[in-house]
Amino acid sequence: MNLEQLWDEYHEHVRYFVLHKTNHHTDTEDIVQMTFMKAYEGMARLQDEEKRRAWIFQIARNSIIDHFRKEKKTEILPDNVNIAREEPVADCN
């Protein structure tokens, strides 16, 4: 199966799944495209063609997690945020 066939067969289902799991996040299309890129790259490792649907949905789940993990790391704090400094803890002994 090539990428176009994979896209044609699963795109709408994966897109709906990602929309539902991300509450219609604005990056849904990016996540869907990343899912299919990862799937295409890993197709040679798929040993059981009958499990292709479950396999691509697992890739979609992982792509959602990866996306939000990456987004969280790159979040920029506003200038007016006060960062609490750690105060030394008094020795109670």
C-alpha cells in the first residue's frame, strides 16, 4: 500500500479521531499529516496487514501526545509573569 492509498482509506477517520481527542484544536490538520508521515515511514515494519487500522490509530494517539508535549515545552511566558525564587529551607535540627 502506498501513501495515497493509506490517506484515501483512513484520512477521514483519523481526522475525526484527532478532532475529537483534541477538542477541535487548531493544529488538528498538522497532527493528522504527521500521523500519515509516521505511518508511511513505518509501513515496512507493519507485519500484519489486518492490524493496519489499529496501528494507524495508535500512531495518531502518539502524534497527539507528541504534539502537545512539544507545544508545552516551547510555550513562552509573558513578560509580566513573576517567577518565584526558591527560598532556602531552614534546618530544623
